[in-house]
Amino acid sequence: MERPRKNHQCMFEIQDAQLERRDVPASNLGNTFAIVPGEITKAGDPAVIQVKLTSDLFTLPKGKATLGVAVAATTASTVQPMISKVVNGSNKSVIQPPDHTGGKAVKAAVITTKAATPSLLNVQLGRGQKSSSYTVSVKDKASTTGNFLSGFYLPGDANGDLKVDKTDLAAIKSLMGVKVGDTKYSFNADSNRNGIIDNADMKLSQGNQGVAVKVTPMITARLDPASDTGTADRITDVRSVKFQGVATPGSTVTYTEVDSKTPPVSTQADATGNYTVTASLADGSNLFRVNATDAFGQTISGLLAPVTYQANPPGKV
Ligand SMILES: [Ca+2]
Ligand SMILES: [Ca+2]
């Protein structure tokens, strides 16, 4: 039997596979900039997620912005998470009241099990203020326990480059009246993600003009070709191999061999997000888990393809 869908339910897909990405830029994540996991551990008790806006990672020309957040269960979880409140450091609610003028309650033609209606948040970062903190409380509709993901996105960023500018206004304007299910429908242009692109989305984009986010929900990890002697097959006779990649600027990147064959190594991504790390190899196969933790509170984790140390690697002359 199919579960009845709520009229107001709109799609917002966040998959835990996105936490496991490796070696691929997150081009399909659009204007989603952070995916933060949470867990409801006790039935009836909300889970609490802390996020931090920092002046290094968020450009807010008017000192304020609207951000969107939605929660969804992880693949294995039966929890039905919903945002119960979001407060700032002074314990004041920052959730915008629903806009009843724009939302025409379009029934989504394409809906996923990861569906959730986002909440829009009014966030601030005053001039000279280094950071501001927010607390998201998430409870389960059916009072069960389980794991979920919170996805944060930038409303008004129609082309998913994590900047809101005139290009985005033009994109939204060109899609006025387009509904979910139409071939032209753009998830990113639907700023409030209610299934129809209209004036409400335009207003959000206008309000967020100039806002930019440098947090990115991805990490790349590439074995330096110079560390892969002989054939390019990840079999090498180099003991200390170099990896290069990209993560959120300033994030801490850690490589851990899953069976602790070698000690973990850490580095910090630079202001443009680039990092390099040198890890030592034990004899035979080495399996590294990569973690990147950024100032917003997001950790991205991925498992790399194994790298093997061997005295005479194939193709070595
Ligand atoms: Ca944009
Ligand atoms: Ca909309």
C-alpha cells in the first residue's frame, strides 16, 4: 500500500551517499552547501544540531541572509524527522513564518522517500562579528529513534554556484509559473522549494542578493601520480604517498587507515579549499578513510580506493 502523501509535502533530496563522495566534485548538489548528520537517541526527545556561521565562510553584505534547512531520514532509518525549532544565540526563533500568499500547494509529481519541506531561517552576522551560532532542534513525528540528515541550502541561488546575484534573478524570472513535474522545473530556482516557481522565490532571491557561501558538501582526494610508481594502478613502492584535493576552505582534513596500520595524518585546507597530505603506507593494502570537518559543523567522510605498498610494483623499470 502506498503511503498517503501530504499536499504540502515537497521534495528535498539529501542522500547519505553524498557523505561518502570521493574524488568527485559535488556538481549535482546545486545550492545545498552543508549536510549535517543527527540522531534522535531517545523517543520523544528532540535531537539538537549546532551550526555556526563564520565571516570566513559566509559573505553577508547586509549583515543578514535567509538560509533554508530541511531534514530527512538516512537510508536505513525509519525516523520521520521534522524541525521543531531553530534559535539563535539569544534563544530567539529565527524561522520565517510560512508564506501563505505564494505557496499554491502543488502536489509533487516527482517525489522521493527523502521528501521534506524546508524551513527558511533569518540569519545574521553583523559587521565585525566573527561568527553567529544557531541551534536546530529536530523531533520525530512518530516518536521513534534514528539517524537523519539536515541539509542547508542557499535560497535564491538558482544556478547553484553558491552566490546570489543578477544571473539568479534572470533565471527565476525566465521560469515564472513553472511547476514541479514540468520539464523546465528547476529545484534550485524554486527558492522556497514549494513546487512552484513564482514571486515568492523571486523575493527570496532579491533579499539574498550578494550573499555567498564558501562551505561545500564535498571533498576530493587524488593520489599524486608521482606517488604511484610503475603503472598507474595504486600499487607503489613509495612509503610516504601524497594526496591532493579540495574541501571547504579552512576545514580540517584527516586521513585514517581503517585498520590503524599507520598513524592518522591531518592537515588544514587553505583559503581556497586546496589541501595536500602525506600518509605512510604499511606493507600490502592500505584503506584510508578521509574526514573533513568545517567551521559550519559539517563533516564529510569518504573511503578511498585502497593503495598498496609492494617492493616491485607492476610496470616499474
Ligand atoms: Ca547563483
Ligand atoms: Ca517556490
